[in-house]
Amino acid sequence: MRKRMLILLLAMAGFVAAVGSYKFLQIKAAIAQGASWQPPPEAVTTIVASRERWPATLRPIGTVVAVHGVTVSADLPGIVESIGFESGRTVHAGEVLVLLDTRQEDAQLAAAQAQQELARLNADRATRLLEKQVISQAEFDQTTAESKQAEARVDEILAVIQRKQIRAPFTGTLGIRRINLGQYLAGGDPVVPLESMDPVYVNFTVPQQSVAALSVGNEVQVSAESLAVRPVGRVTAINSEVDPTTRNVQIQATFANPRGALRPGMFVDVEVNLGTSDPVIALPASAISYAPYGNSVFVVTELKGPGGKAYRGVQQRFVKLGAGRGDQVAVISGVQPGEEIVTSGVFKLRNGAAVFVNNKVRPSNNPSPKPEDS
């Protein structure tokens, strides 16, 4: 009985050893097969990196400002007697816009003119009497002073009447009027906005580190959705101080505006030409893999698998980016000319992944793209 039990145990041990050896060899073969397995290559498009010279530009946001722009206001209080303009039309410097009621001043002027005439006659009479030594020098001086006072009083009333004629201070385009006939205006009440439309200023700010590259006379272009063409102007003023809050410097450019396309208050995209920049490598924006820890591209190169077999794969390369232009992004460092860079499909790649290049359909790489339906 004991012998039979021993034989059974030895048989069971041999069976377990045989099964274990078989599974060990099976797992070892699977591991070896997995280590040598390569996933199928990913289809990508590529471009050969080349060095270019881009024009050095700044692209801030600007605001259109009138060279002359005011809200025409009443100088003195009065009732609106007549309105001599229509909203939105062009007026010339000195043109009468509004007349205020001056009936009281007209009556005062008539009385003052009568007093002036009397004072003048008294002064003439005093001159003749002084020559005959009928009156003293003091009496003559008193009469002469009264004549001058009467003349000054007339001039004062005429000035008040003139100030009740509200005139355009310069040539420009009117806005929408804010008054009506018969309305009482207090001193300083607004009448109508007036803006000179040609030329106009465009004000914008640039970082303090960019001011050294700017100078008066630099070419400036602006664009906006409402503009059919891009007006060209010149930098005419650079502020002498840096804003201590933003560390920016205000720049002013002047633009001819004969058709009034640029209106005061508009926001515009500004492009300042600074000349030619250092060489950069221009890649399609789709080639960049953006990430919080750093931007990168995938470079196609010859790699070796675990078994030493060569294949076409990608290496991830971190890059430093510069400005953008249309569909392109400038790469300042991290890529060398002549290297083949993946331009589409980067989201599905990893370092060392095998790739298959198919450039039949490539992403756009236009520095000045335009929508097809524009």
C-alpha cells in the first residue's frame, strides 16, 4: 500500500513538472514574440525643413483716432434759434452750425452803440475845448476814458453775440446732432460730434523690448473685417515714456483716409514692418505638437528595432517657436535644415513609432492663406 502511494505521488510530480515546463516554454516564446513584434507603421505626411528669411514684424492691436476730434458744445447759455447742419455731413472750418437767440444782446448792443456815439461826440467836443483851454486836462482825460469804455462795451456785446454763433472749429465730418430747435442750452452742453477723417491716427502699444527696433518712418499696415484693402501708413511718433503698469510703449502712426474707411474708435490689426529678421525654419502649424511642458515636432529618421532590423520611424524633438505667418510657424531652434518633419498625424505618434510617408495630400503651408469662398 505504501509503495503504491509513493508511485502515485511520483507520477503526479512528473505530470506537474511536465505541464509546468510546457507552460514555461510557451510563455517564454510569447515574450520573445512580443519583444520582436512591431506595430504597423502610421501613415503621415512630411516636409523637408528649409531655412527662410521672414520680414520682421510686430502685430499689435490698434485703435483709430482722429487727428482732430471734439464734441462741439455751447459756449454760452441760450435758446436754439436755428440749426444750420445735417447729421453726418462734412463741414468746413468756421461754418455756422447753430445760432442761439440773441435778441437781448441785440438790444444791449443798440444801447451801447448809442452810448458809444455820445461818448465819441463828448470826446471830440472836449478836444476842442482843451485846445481853447476852456476845460482842464483832468476833465479831458475823464471824457476820453468814458469814450473808450463805451467802445469796449460795444466790443464786449459783439463778442457775446459771436459766441452765440456755434461754428465748426475745423474741417471734418459731423456725427448725429444732439439738439433740437427751441431747446435751451446751458454753457458746455453738447451739440454734435465733429471728427477730421483725413488723415487719421492709429495708436497701438508694443513691449518695451521691441521699441529699439522701431523708428519714425517705419511702414505700418492695418486690417479689419470691414476693410476691403489694407491701408498703409507710417510711424509718426513714439512715446517718450514706458507705461509702468504694462511696460509697453505707445506708438502713433498716421494714415491717409480719403474715403473715410478708417473711423475713429475702430479696432484694427496692426502690422509693423521692421525689415528682415534672422533666418528661421518655417513649418506648417499642423506639424507642431503643443503641450504645457514644451512644444515638439517629430523628425523622420532611420531607426533600429529590438532585433537590430532598421525601419523608418520618428524621434520627438522639442523646439522653440517664433512668430506665425498664415499657415506657417517659425521654428527658431530644435530643427536643422534638410530634416524630414511630420506635418500631419502627430497626435497618434510617439517617440520611436514606425511611419509610412504618403504626401499625396498635404496640409496647407501658405504664408497668406485665403478662404476658398472669400
